[in-house]
Amino acid sequence: MAKLTFQGGIHPYDGKDLSKDKPIVELKAGSVMVYPLSQHIGAPAKPLVQKGDYVWRGQKIAEAGSFVSANIHSSVSGTVKAIEPRRVASGDNVPSIVIENDGKDQEVEYYVPDLETLTKEEILWCVKEAGIVGMGGAGFPTSVKLSPKDPDKIEYVIANCAECEPYLTSDYRRMLEEPERLVNGLKLILCLFDKAQGIIAIEDNKPDCIKLLRDLTRNETRISVRALKTKYPQGGERSLIYATTGRKINSSMLPADVGCIVNNVDTIVAVERSILEGKPLMERIVTVTGDAVKDPRNYKVPTGMSYTEVLEAAGGFAKTPAKIICGGPMMGNAIFSTDIPVTKTSTALLAFTEDEVSAMEPGPCINCGRCLEVCPGRVMPSKLADAAERFDEETFLELNGMECCECGCCSYICPAKRPLTQEIKSMRKIQLAKRKK
């Protein structure tokens, strides 16, 4: 059978061998936990606590600020030390709730609905209350995603198990260690869409996961497991939808417009926990890896914990790092300090002994066309970067610059080492800000 894929894409060194064969290790929360009020796309959450308040583990400490927003819960019990701006992975200072952990882990009592009488409204309520967002990095509130205008038009619920970013192995370990949670979570989401089929989409570099999940879903009439060709960015929403269904979307569309709902592995597991256990989103799996890390592996980390403490659990640095990245090497953010909190959208912490990007000297475009060949968005990165560099907004929009998904394929493949993605990303930010106004 032909492997499902999309047009364009690249095959970078994946670096997954460093951490993929090591079981997940659960970490205990640190002494001071920081909860940024913007851990999602949309309006920041509004604090429900004040300085000096005592909070319990699992308590809602900030509520959604609008329809497109998400609740935030404390992953520890302790005292609210401050509500103040704190640095996050993007480099911004974001208003945050700072809690001093008392180490007692006093936990609230969770509401668990009756599965025999479970309604669609209850499922959506549980997901919203739990503060679940897209945990692949985007951070779109899941309750909003699962509430399309016409649920009857949803034909596919796709579990994004591709994990195409190099070095990341958190989804892989989750699928190997807790496959039942993934299947149960997908079945619960399918309860919302009567006419939908579930697709578990996995890249073919994970044959053990494919076999395991096919065995688990052998008798499931509404769920199928599909093998995808290993290629970056196979896990991108547009690429994944096209590879599995043949349907196309653009920047002005949502997956629901073509009858699809896409959720990441960790997001689906969080949905399962919110309904079967009543627990909010208070932890996530983080890959800590790279040739500068002493003990690369995946950790189950409470949200709010400092990356510095997570790194200490991994044995610290084996060698002095030249570059540290929060997230994957293709779409993550380079950071200058690990004194930032793990949030709902934190996927990885990478540390490398060489900074290959800064060592490159950009040259003039040689018009080779390689960036066009690999672009999954089918735009012209070299022309768009030129327009962005000249601040030519009209040309940028005429060339469909907003269709760029910022995957980094063009920058990776460019023989002249031009920072194409970075230039385009800057202009897209400006245009998106104007649209919001």
C-alpha cells in the first residue's frame, strides 16, 4: 500500500534515537511554580486568586477570558506568592501567577460524570473546565475546536500521531506506554460527532506504534490506523488532512470547513483524563534531549515547573551548550535562559554543542528553486522573503504570503543559507496584528 503523504517537505536528521527508547520519568514539582495567563491562542485567562491565597492541587486559579481562551489550574498546593510578569519561551514578559509549593499535594475533589448517561454537553463541559488546549504547540482551546457550527458535517476526527519534528519523542513514548488512553480519548471525542470516522495517523518510522494501535483498534468499526510517509512537516494540520483525506485547506479556513477535526496525541489523552478521572490539564510530557544533555529522555512534568529544574533531572549539561531551544529544532524558539516555566504547549527542551545556524553566512539567492520544491504551502518563499525584507506588504499579500505555515523547510534547504522563514514570519506577524485591529 502506498504511503500517505503530501507534496513538498524535507527529510532532516531526526535525532530521535537519543530519547525514544527510554521510558517516561515522572518529575515532582519544584518549590516555586509559575503559571503564565497566556498559555493558549486567544484572550489571556483572568486570575481567580490573589496574593496570599492558599490553593489546592487541581484548583482553577484563572478562568477563560473569552470564548477563545482556556482555564488554568494549579499543579501543586501552596500559597500564591505574586501575580506579576514573568519571562516565557517566546521571550515576552507575560502576567503570571506565582505559587510557592508546600509539598503537601493537597488535592481538590474532582467531578467524574456517569459514563452511562454521559451527554455531548457534559463532554464539552469537562474539556472546557479542564483547560485543555492543543498540546502539539499551537495551543488552540480544545473545547472551541470540538464545537464546530455544524457537528453533523464532521466526517473525520484525526489523531495527529505523526510527530514529524526532529528530536521530539514524547508522543512516541505516550503511544507506546499508554495506547489505551489514546484510543479511549478518541472514542470519547467521536461521541460528539455521530457521522465521523476516527483516524490515527502515524509516520511509518514508528512501526511498533502502528502495530500496537492496530491491534488495539482491530474491533473498532469507527477507528482506523493509517501509516504516513516519514517526512517533515507531515504533522502540520494542512499536510496531515491532505495526506489522510485528500482534502485541502488554506489560511482562511478551519479544518472543520472540510469536515475534519485534528487533535494531538497528548491533547486526546488529556480529554480522556478530564472525563474518566475528572482531572484538569496540570502536566505534560516534555522531551529533554540534544548532544549537550547528559541524560536525554522524556519527562512527565507538572505545568509551571522551571525548565532549569527539568534540566537538572536530566543530569544537566554533559557539555557546554552553544544553543538551547524550547520546542523542536524547526519551529521552536531559541532561548537565552532556562529560567522559564513549562506550559501547556511546551513540547521539548533541546541543547546542542554547536550552533549551526549562527555559523552560517547568508549569501545572495541563486534562483535554484529548491525552496519552491519543498514548500508544503506551495508558495514562493524566496520572493516572499524579498518582499518582507523590503517591507513591501502589497507584493507579500499578492504572492499569498499568509499561506506560509512557518515550517522552516525553505530555510533548511536553501543553499545560500538565507533566513527565509524568519523574514516571512516577521511580515506575517505584522499582517495578523493588522487583521486583529
